[in-house]
Amino acid sequence: MATIKINQQLKRIEIKEFEIENQIVFNYFDNLPASDRDDKLLRAIYIGVLALMEDRISSFLSKTSNELGTELESLKMIFEMKKELFYKSTIKGVLAEDEIAEFLNQYFADKKLKDRAFLTGNAAGNLPKNKTGDIICELNGTPDLKIAIECKFDKSVRLGNIESKDIFTRKSDTAWSQLIEAQANRDSKVSLIVFDISLVENSILRNFENVGYIPGVGFVAIINSQKGDYSNLAIAYMLARDIALNAKEIELDKDILAMMVNRIIKDINEVLTIKSLVHNNIENNKAILKQLEKSILLMEFNQEYLKRFLNQGTLTKKDLLDFYSGEDVKDKYRLIEKDINAI
């Protein structure tokens, strides 16, 4: 048996004697030139220590060959590339989606649920050329009863509260927009967005440390994939599942109404800003005119959707997405802004 000594002064491991009886290890070193064996042994120990330090050792090793043999070099490459890909490339999204779908299907099997998670891949949904909604979960094997899951391992994705959203700025993905878009695009009852603790924007962490719910919009789950901890996803999914299975049709959706009223209040404050501009400086007429036109467009836009909401008692997922993004009113404003600049 090997005797291992820790040399604290030189910061090294000293092995007095070492023997191992293992057919796989023997075959590997027997096929190496004698001059390479010492170096390969040191590399094997280093790679093995790195693997043992990996929290997800069992999952990590299960995805490599069960026979170490000639796969030793591949083991090192996979270990190093796994983190490189996860943190620095767009492939991290694909890896995340695969692992989340795999976790969910295993979770369904363990809980004896008839649900099934499917990757949507590059397939567009109900919205033209739109792939939002990375995973679709069919509840009890029913294609018409679905939960849409969007995976966003991206620090640039903010929370995106509608109360603070300025629809005249450049369009960017937010938790709000992705949840609404996923429901509309995949025709799901509920939507869920998944972030990783190592790749999540601070505004989301401040609001949702583990699992969160945005009324009338969807759920937020923050996982730790590097530790293999998907417990928050399981919690968020089961909550979303209960809503999807038990939600009843109502005449008036109070959460959506509150969201619309908050938007209207925000836009009324924009009109008060115009009044301040008028009193302060007559030379700001052009800026005031732009602000007036913007506010008028906003009021007309909000009025249209409020009428639609009051007539129907709710908004379709497509209507809700259009209301959130406000693309129509932005296009109209661009034309007006061009005319004002030409004055």
C-alpha cells in the first residue's frame, strides 16, 4: 500500500511506495512508451483530483466512457471544455436545455407523473420565426395542456417590470417579455423561465432569490446547474402545474387589469412632464411636440387594448405580448418624429 506524505514546506505530495493491481490501468500503461509513463501518471492523478473536486462527479463521469483506458485524454478535454462552453459560448444554452429537460423527465418518472418534457429545438411556434419557449411540458400526456419553459443563462436579461419599461427604447429580452412571449408562441397555459445562479442579472436576484411568481405573467426559477441543484425548478414547475390544471375561466382578470392601469398611470406622468417642459423653456417646443405626440400615441394605444380587455374580460396571449412590446406604437412614432425633425 502506498505511503503518502504531505510536505507543507515544499507544497507537494510525496509517495514512498505505490502499487496498483487493476486491469484497465495496467493495459493503458502497458501500451505506452516507457518514457511517457511518468508524465501520464501525473496527468491521470491531476485529472482525477479535478474530477473529485467537481460537485457533479457522478453526472460528469456518467457522460464519459465507463472504461478509462484510452479515453483518459478525452476525460481531461471533456472536463475542461465543459466549463469553457458553459460560461463563454452560446452552446451553454443548448447544454442547459438538454439537462433541464433530462432532469424534468426523470423527476416526472420519480413522481409517477404522466407529464413529458420536449425540447422545441429550432422549431418556430405560433409567432412567425419565433423560437421562444425552449421546452414544452405536456401535462398528463395531453398536448392541449402545456407549460412553456424558457432557459436564459444570460446576465444581460433583466427583470423588465412593465411599470418601468420605456417602449421607445431598443427592444431587449427581459424575464417579463420572455414569459409572455413563451406562452403566446407555444400556446401554453403557464410559462416558466429558468436562470442559473452563476449567470443571472442582479435585478432578478433582488426580487427572486430562489422561486418567484409574476402575477398574470409566469414563474421564475433560479437553479445551480454546476452543483446539480434543480430543486427550485421542481418547485416552480409543480406550482405552475397546479395553476395549469386548476385555473378556471373568469370574467375579469384583475392581475392584467392592474398591470394595464399601472402602465396608464406611468403614461399620465409622461403628460405631466410635458407641462413642466412648457413652463420652463419655450425653446423646447420641438421636444415638447415630440413628447406630446408620443403621449397621445400611448394613450390611444392603451385605450385600444383597454377597450379590448373590457369587452373580452381578458387578453389573448398574443394581445398581451403586443401590449407589452408596443411595437405598433413605436412604428407610428418613428414617422411622426421624422416629420417633427424636418420642421
